[in-house]
Amino acid sequence: MKNVTSPTPPRTREGHNHSPACPQHPLDDELARGCLPHRGNGAGKSGYWYRLVLPLLSGALFLIPIVATGGDSIFPTSRTDLNPKDQKRVESVTRATTDFSKPEQFELMAGGGATTKASVNGNIFSHFSANITFEEEQEFKLGNALFTKLWVSSPSSTQASDGLGPLFNARACQSCHLKDGRGHPPEGGADATSMFLRLARPARTDEERAVIADYRKLNFPDAVYGEQLQDLAVPGLQAEGRLQIAYQDLPVTLADGEVVTLRKPSYSVSDLGFGPMEGDVTLSPRVAPPMIGMGLIQAIHEADLLANADPDDTDGDGISGKAALVRDHKSGELKIGRFGFKAQNASIRDQSSSAFVGDIGISTPDDPFDHGDCRKAQSDCLAMPTGVQPRLGPVEAPDPVLPLVTFYSENLAVPARRDIGDAGVLKGKQLFYQAGCASCHKPKFVTRRDAGNKAHAFQLIWPYSDFLLHDMGEGLADGQQVGVANGQEWRTQPLWGIGLTQTVNGHTFFLHDGRARNLTEAVLWHGGEAQTARDAFASLSKEDRASLLTFLESL
Ligand code: HEC
Ligand code: HEC
């Protein structure tokens, strides 16, 4: 055992002394964010973080060379939660199947004991984990109310609901995660609410590169527009700009002669409200993903995620896959990122807190930025009132708002599979394995026994993802670095529930920016490490392609 203490990071990039009332945040630069002295108190977390002690659990060299800890791994290389007997059971049930003549045992229950067997209709993504207690059900309902709550601008007579913005993308979580499902690009009159652009520039100096190498930041925001483009603002303030998409047709001929026309998007911003953006800032479009099964993903053991990682492709199968490494917002601890399209958040709480601040402009105890994503250069924005009510707490969303919304997000149930015994589905499943899809879309895991929430513990789950980052080629690239993810890398999207997209959201737009209009287009956009699998799909007969799609529809 040996301990490594991470150096205390500089408090601000410029080395200023900031107002003691300004919050400190491990992943952000409060001065660049234009933090104003905080009227509330208690939100300042001076010195609360950064005695980062990394437990070096084993001397194995097997793990992620990207962790520069002198060859020592900071994560366990085998399951720390299981006795040898359970370990054997887990290995046996998670082994890839070779029998496609019938469904596998427990395959129906994609989310293990948490799976919902409710009847399939537009609300099928909105049920709670089937195995939570009655008390937890009440908590879920309170969380649901907050997830759908429309925040209003300050000052307002409904003080517990104000604090929106001043810049924002939407007024509620639910506005983007429509029916707890996915958003869509602006389309045929539909607005751009459930989609936005992340803004970031790479490190410019050695000092900034060191900050990234130590995972203290994932990239740097635009000096004026911050971390994302907010296309809405409270009355009296101009919005930051408007997302513009232009599509270009891209015909692709499949092996059997069928032509599929993909649409290649290009993104720009019009009506910039605060002057030009910095020249090296990239735009990364993101559509809100579905919300199901999140707590189960959080309960996958690190060792199981790392077992699939092969960053140097030592097995030579053309598929590498690396774990995202990010810091927990509150503790600063180094963790494996799992959430977001670049796996930039390690926990649902961190992802939810970022959403409050960045998407809605609501401060939380973990991210106490009352002016949301406003920056120093946006003085009009910083001059707007905020929604902090000292009577209610030091931030706009004081406890228990964030814990309740987090609990809700953790417990949206994965629906049971459909038609798993149908000949077409089984045939499609076999083709899915044969084409190499399962190399990244890992069918199954058994969650950790010591999961924080009992409902998520020791469940056999079928997310069809390895939650690792893969180079997906130039076609899907956004050119934006996010921590260890480069501009061509994306986290494998879980596929559970994908066949219910039409039922829940009334559309079939897929991929991180909704460019694919159906499953076939989604697969044909795969490149880079997935090129071989994509080519295998493109060379199938029409009938076999249909079977593979039938399988995806049954997920
Ligand atoms: C403006 C639209 C928008 C709003 C509002 C929004 N989200 Fe999201 N959400 C997204 C997008 C886009 C992503 C993908 C993020 C990324 O990759 O950067 C996401 C991702 C997530 C994820 C991770 C999903 C995954 O598969 O990894 C969670 C959890 C989440 N949001 C929760 C929330 C909560 C809780 C709220 C309300 C506090 C919220 N979101 C509000 C658009 C939104
Ligand atoms: C090298 C890893 C890899 C392989 C192999 C791979 N995928 Fe993917 N898949 C991904 C990643 C990463 C994404 C997310 C890409 C994005 O959003 O831009 C994705 C996204 C998808 C989506 C869209 C999911 C959504 O929610 O929008 C579908 C459908 C899909 N893959 C199916 C397949 C099929 C079918 C195969 C085999 C023919 C396959 N994939 C092979 C990594 C892979």
C-alpha cells in the first residue's frame, strides 16, 4: 500500500485571490465563470477538497496506462465485492452466449430485478425500479415532481421555483428528457430545446496541459460563452445565440445494391449575443439521451469496466476502448466516467448537478453558481437577480432538491424485453454477435453487491454497452477533447430500450446529435474502431439486415 497525495491545484488559473464568498469547484474556474460574491453563505467550500489520496490497491500493471501513477493501478483489477464462489457464478452468467436457438436465462429482465413489466405505451420509460421499497417510491415521486418542475425567472412570487438562468437551454429537466426518453434535433418546426452545443477549447499552455493531465479539468470553456451555448435567456437579457444545422446528403451503397442516404450535419451559431467566440473553440452537439437504467450503470464494478478496456489494442481486434477518468465533483476523487456522451461524469449526482447549472441555470450545493454558465465578460448576465432565498438555503436548489432528482434519475426502470423467443429476433441476435457489435455493445454485467442502493445490487443487467470510449472515425467526430476522450471518441451508447424510442418519443433520431433518422443510418455512421462491424452490417443481405434490426427493436 502506498499513498499518493495530489498537489493542491492553483485556485484560479490567473492566480487571483478570489472573494471568499466565491465557490470553489474542483472542475471549474470560478473567476472565468464570472463568479460574483455570493449573497448566501455556506455554499463556499473553501478547502473542502483536494487532499486527494489515491488508494493503490494492487501492483498489477494490467490497468489503464493512461493513469500516470508509476504503473500502479488506482482501481481494483478484480471484484472486491464478491467471494470466490460468487465470482465464479458471475463469470459464468456474463460469458457471451454461443447458443442462439433460444433466449438466454433471465434475458427478458434487461434491468434485473429493477426491470419494469408495465404495459408498453408512451410512459414505459417513466416507471420506478420494480424492486424499490414503498418509502423509496415516495422519494421517487418527489424527485419526479422536481424533474418536471418548470423553473421561473427571478424575482418571482413563487420563490421556491425561481432562479432560472439568467441564461438557459430549458426550464425543466423533462423539457429535454422528454417522457424520460430522448430529445431530438430541431426538425420540421420542432424547436431545439432538447439539443445544445457544448463549447470547449483545448489547453494552450503547459500549465493548462498539466491541469488536464491531472484530470482537474476536462477542457477549457470559451472565455465569453462558457461551457455551452444557451439559446434562451430571462426577460431583459439577450440569449447567447442560435444553433444552426445544415444537412448534406451522403448516399451509401450497401453490398446488395440498396442505397441509403445519410445526412451529414454541420453546425454553426448565429445571432451571437456577446461578440465573437474564441477561434479554437469547438462546437459539440448533444441531444438528450434516455434516462432509464442509470442507477444500474452506476453500480457496475470498476473491475468489470476495465476488464473490457484495451487502450493499446493488445489483442489486435481493432477495438481498443478506454475508460474515461474524471474527478468526482465534490470529493475530487479520481473515478471512471460513465455518464454523458463522452463519459465525462462519474456519478448521476454529478451529471444532474451539471445539468441544473448548465442547462437550467440553477445553482446546487455541489455547483453553487447562481448565474449558471454566465462568464466574467457577460456583465449584463451577472447583473441579473438570482433566485437564492437565504430563508430556504444558500443556493437556488438547496437540499434536498439535488438528492431527490438524483434518486429519481437513478431509478427510472428499464423495460422488459419483448419477443425474445421469436425466430427473427434470435437470428438478429446471432448476426449482432457475428458482426462484432457485441465487442463494444457488451450485452451483460452483474452489478456490485455493495451498491449504495439495494435495488441496484447484484443484478444481472443487459445494457449492451461497455461504457468505454471508442474512436468512431471522422464521420462522427466533433473535434472536441473532453478529458481523456479526444475529438473522435464517444462512449458506447447503451442499447436497452432503444426499440421503444418511437413508442415513447414519436421519432427515431439516434446518435449523439440525432443525425440518424433510423437504426440503419445509426449503424452506417459507425467508423473508426467500429468500421469492421459497420462493414459487416453493410454486407448483409436485406433479409439479414432486417433480422438484426428486429433484434435491436426487441431491446
Ligand atoms: C437542455 C436540455 C437538457 C436539460 C434541461 C437536461 N438535460 Fe440531462 N442531458 C442532456 C444532454 C444533451 C445529455 C448528454 C450530455 C452530454 O453528453 O454532454 C444529458 C445527459 C443526462 C444524464 C446522463 C445520461 C447518460 O446516458 O449518461 C443524466 C442522468 C441527466 N442528463 C439528468 C438530467 C437532470 C437531472 C436534469 C435536470 C436537472 C437534466 N438532465 C436536464 C440534456 C438536458
Ligand atoms: C467500436 C465500438 C462499437 C462497435 C463495434 C459498434 N458500436 Fe454501436 N455505438 C458505439 C458508440 C460509441 C456509439 C455512440 C455514437 C454516437 O452517439 O455518436 C454507438 C451507437 C450505436 C447506436 C445508436 C444508439 C443511440 O442511442 O443513439 C446503435 C443503434 C448502434 N450503435 C448499433 C450498433 C450495431 C448494430 C453494431 C454492429 C453492427 C454496432 N453498434 C457496433 C460503439 C460501437
